[in-house]
Amino acid sequence: MRERVLARGAAALADYELVEMLLFFGIPRRDTKPLAKLLINRFGSFAGVLNAPAGALHAVQLNDETVAALKLPVLAARRLADAEARARPLLGNWEALLSYFDTALHGAVPGQLRILFLDNRNRLLGDEAVPSENKGTAGRRGPRIEAATILRRALTLHATALIGIRLCAAGQTPDQLVIADESLARELVRAGALLAITVHDMLALQGGRWVSLKQLGKL
């Protein structure tokens, strides 16, 4: 079974065989197949065995080591899910988005355009600065070329939605800065529609104040 797992993955094993392998860690020198099948029958499924209360597992004469071995995959899965949630936060509403800005934009270059690349559930796939020849605006390359650069990156990341964000530099106001991005935003909307990529908004921040093109009715 170990060879099959290494060669072909867990799909090569039946549910009771996965339980059987986990039982090895608590009962190393005994045929655990009958016990694995009993557990599947008792708790209904592989997931049912792993999620069974410790007391219920002890009731079928499993020792602490064996119960711990059966609980470890669930703990590992939760830890992985938590790590993914931290690495790919869900930005599906204003509260989550502004909370993300509070922590993620420390040290960001004022005036520099950043793009948040999102999947179809509004989970963050990437937060990246857009290279620009001219700090603070879309640059001399023009909105069409700038949009093409952003959309190519979106396709690479398999993103389905975008949010643009700038921090105000000294002497700038959010209103001025976000209006400067209007032509770029409109080009992203136009070209993005052909690629099934949505532009949620383009924003500018200054301290706790923010202004967006959607808020201004320009997107």
C-alpha cells in the first residue's frame, strides 16, 4: 500500500485501506484490515472515521496512539486550510478589502499602481505593482499597453477579477489620483470583457480616506 500511495497517490487506495494505513501508526505489528473495515462500517465513511469523537473511537478499543493517528489528518487539513486563507484572503466585501489594505499596503510606494488579482470567489491570487515608466499615473506607454500588461498577468494567474489601488503621494488627493486612472480602467473593462475578466474597481487611498471610480460613477 505504501508503494501504491507513493506511485499513484491516495486515489489508488480504497477508503478502508487509507484507514488501515493510519492504524499502522498506533498498532504497528498487527493486521489492521479487519479493524479498518469495522471502523468504516461503524462510522459510515472515511470522513466519518476521521471526524468521530475520541470517546467513540476509544469505545471500539482503540488506544490513545491510534486515536491520535486518526485525528492527525484532520488537524493537518485544518492547518493547511488556515494557511491558504491567510495567503489567499477572501476580499468579497468592502470591510474585508479595507482591512486588507490596512495591513498589506504598509511600505507600498506612494503613487504606484498595484493590482489585486482575484479568482471567481474573490480570493486573492496576487497583489503586484504594475511597472510604469512614469510614477503616479498610467505612464507614457498609454492605457492600452498598460492594460495589456495587466491582463497578460491576470491570465497567467488564472484571475477572473481585478482591483486597482494607489496610495496618494505628497501633494496628491484621492480624487485627482483615481481620475488619472480612468482611461486605464475603461481600457481594462473593455479588453477584460473579451477575456472574461471583470474590473471590480479602481481606488486611491490617503490615510483612512478612499475614493473609487465606481463610487464616482465613472466605472
